[in-house]
Amino acid sequence: MEAGVTGEEINVLAMIKGEERYIFVYNDQNRVEMLRTLGRYAADPELSFTWFDAAVMSKKVREMAYHQQLAQVHSSGSFVNPSSSHRRFSFDDQEGLV
């Protein structure tokens, strides 16, 4: 199987805990599966990965997603209010926040 360049952002999250190293690589399409994996690791008694670790890492995953969305908003110049798909907010410097 050939690897291609898709222009898609890849996220890398790592944690070192004692002798164990946890490195997670995921993209936007598999973010939910990544969060599930954190739960599976926390539930595995053979790993030192705890529920606290899972909570901290999942918070980081959500923060990274939030910052990526903000970057997209600033690059596109507009934002659709998630609570109302028909309202549109603009971040155009010329007109201010509408």
C-alpha cells in the first residue's frame, strides 16, 4: 500500500510514564476512535495508563481540535454559530465582528 500526501493534518500526542511511552497519532476523521482508545488503555490493568491520564489526554485532544477549528475560522474569515446554522458571524478586519 502506498502512502500519499493528502494535505490532511496529523495530530501527535505523547506521554512518557516511567518506562512506558504512549504515542498517539490521529487525524480529524478518527478523533472519536482516539478518545475511545484512551478509555481502553485506562481500563487495561496491565498498563500504567490511568483514568486520570485518559482524562488529561482527552482534554488535550479536545483542545487541539478547538485550536485547529479556530485557525480555520481565522483563515476563512467567517464562523457559523454551532447553535444556529443559519446565523453567520464574520471576522473580517474591515467590518469588525458582526
